[in-house]
Amino acid sequence: MKRPPLSPRSLVLLVLISAALLFALGGPRGLFRFRTGPSHPPATAFRMPVPVYRVVPVSLPVTRSYIGTTEAIRNVTLEAQATGYLKRQLIPDGSDVRAGTLVYQIDPRYYKAALDQSQAQKERDKAALEYSRVNQKRNSLLVVHGDVSKDAYQLSTSSMHQAAATYLSDKAALEAARINLDYTHIRAPFSGRLGRSQVFTGTLIASGTQINTLVQMDPLYVTFNPAERDLPDLQTSRRIGPVAVLVHPQGDPAQSYRGQLTFLDNVVDRTTGTIMARGTIPNSGLKLVPGEFVEVNVRLGTHPRALAIPQVAVGSSQTGKFVWVVGKNNTVEIRQVHLGMTSGTRVEVLDGLREGERVITGNLQKIGPGMAVSPHPEP
């Protein structure tokens, strides 16, 4: 049976449908591309950018860290050496004073009168001594001609010597009176800081009464207790030369005080396994006070080729310390490490890393083992 020919309207509709299908398939080549797949490669996978630190040998100071306490080199109690009423306190409690500063004054009137009396006695006996000398000299001339007896001459000589001895005694008594008067002025024996006064103006005090305390503030001792195992290194360093000590107040690591190790005890405490050591540090700003807890870093030398990394790169787990390392094909590897001494922001690695390896120091919370990363050196 023969089909009837298509009408012009049907032909137009067929052409339109064919053109729409061809456009949907991407033009003349759309069908080919649909069968053979996309013409562009897929997008590259994202890699986490991480800062890295390349492990290289560095010169690292060999230090030991301890907790110590500050201690005054001199700490004395100001005591009265004279009896009387406290006339006045010239320096307020807690003030910093220089050596020789007058701090307290006891009523000096009695001691001033005793000084005047001693001075008068000395002048009287001085006049008697002068007369004895003149008399003895005159008799020494007369005895030659027999005008006076030898006994009279000897008596005048003895009187002269007695007068001289009395005069010397008067001079000593006068000096004692001056000392007693000076005891009414209580002065600072050295530069330091006063404590809290134990007596007040108008108090009747006697010799031996404790009045106040004075501590030296600059320089200060820093006392700490190294372990017995550190003793050989400390002794060796002291034989080579002065051992540097760096002190940081607790809670203020930015503040530091540099001094020297000045004392190492001669016996180890068997109950603690430690030995007492002491450093001397300057305290020109008087910010440290005796009795403070401080961190003490003792420098024992220099390690010329130490493998050190930033402390921020080190993590902790139940198995110990670890770091993330950029391994083969820029993938992340975990390494267990054994650490040594610290120096500033760096820490020595004794085992677990090799020279030239790259340690990740940032984005540590966003990485894991086997993860692909994009490493870039630390700025």
C-alpha cells in the first residue's frame, strides 16, 4: 500500500523538530561528544596549604631550667643601742633608703649632757697635766744644783705621768660619750628597703629593742636546687669560666635578669637528690623582692649542630610527643619524636627526625595522616 505524500505543514513541523534535537545535542558534533565524553579534564583536587619548617642543624645554647626563689644578700634588724624615748621616725615604712640615711632618732638630751660633762672633765685634766709638766721640768733643773730633793723631783715626775694617764682616760670617756650620743641616731647600715616599724614615736625603748628591718634589694640572690644528675655539667662549666644565669619572674616571661652562678653547695641532699645552688643578679629597677618564685635558666655551653624545630609544631598524645611531616608526594606523615632542651621558641629533637625533612607548623587541626597538602616555607 502506497503512503500519501506529506503536506507542506507536516514537512515544516518535521524540520523544526529535527533542528531542536540537533541543538539540544550540541550542534552538528553534539552527538559525537555525548558518546565520547567531555572534552575538558576534571578540576584538580584541593590541597590544604601548610607552612613548613625545614630541619637543619643550628647552634643551640645548652641550658637547664629550674624553679628558684629570690633572696636578699643582706637582711638585718635595726635595734636600739641607747635607752630613751623615740623622738621621731624620719623615713616612712617600706621606703627605699641609701646607706647612712637617718631613719629614727631617740631623745639625745641625756647623752648630750654626758658628752658635755666628759668634755669638761677632759679640759680640767688637761690643765692639770700642763701644770704637772711645768712642775716636773722645773724640778729637773733644780735637783741638779741641790735646790730640791730627789724625792721631790721623783714625786713631780710621778704626778706628771699620772696626770697624762688621767688625760688619756678622759679622751677615751669623751669618745665613748660621743658614740653613745651617736647611738640615738639610728641609720641605715646599707642601701635597701625598710619593713614595718615595730615602735612608734613616744615609745620608751631600751638597748636591744627591735625597731624595724632592712633588706638589700640590689643585687639579689636567686636560690635553686639542681638535680644530682646535673652536678657534673655544672661543675665542668664552672671550671671553664663564669656560668651565666637568666632569671624570669613567674607570670612575666618578657622580663629577664642576667647574672652569674656564684655558689654551689658542697653536699647533696639525700632526701631530695638535689644540691643547693645560688646565682647573683642585678635588680636596678627594684622590681623583684626577696621571696619571689622565679624561673632560672642556667647556660652550660653551646650545642653547635642541634636539630631544633619550633615548639608550636609539637603535639602530644597518649604515646608521647609527635610532629606532622610532609612526606612523599606532599602527603602528611606523623612522627613520634623524643625532645631535648628548649631555647626560646625552639625545642631540640633528639630522635624521630632527620636533617632536611619538612615539619608542618600551621593548620595542624585541619590535617591528618595521608592527606595531600601544599607546603610553603615559613615567612
